[in-house]
Amino acid sequence: MKGTILVVDDDRNMVKTLTAVLRVNGWQTLSAYSGEEAVQAASAAAVTAIVMDVKMPRMNGVEAFQAIRQARAR
């Protein structure tokens, strides 16, 4: 395996499609369906990269990215 990629989108079909493509190409994947879930998932597991939608309800992708960066800086 190459590593783990966190795929984040409020569109569950998009997450399903992207994770399928990544797995075929040798990546492990984690899925999240909101910015809040992304922050929790990135805090709970080591991820190599994050593929995240920017426009999501409540916490958008930019806010989630900032929260993940802050959590990792500690």
C-alpha cells in the first residue's frame, strides 16, 4: 500500500467513487462526509493526504483544513 488518503465530501456518491479509484491504485482510504467528520478522522488516524470538497454545509473544506492543521501543530 502507498499510504492512506482521507476523502471528504458531503456527496456520498463522490466519496464512494473517489475511494474506489484510489483503492484500485493501491491507496488505503478513509471516508468522511462533513468537515467535522474530517477533523475527527484526521485526528484519529495518520493520513498521507486529504482530498476534500470545499463547499460543504456547517464546516466547509477550508475551515476543516485549518482545524486539522491546528490540531496537528500541537
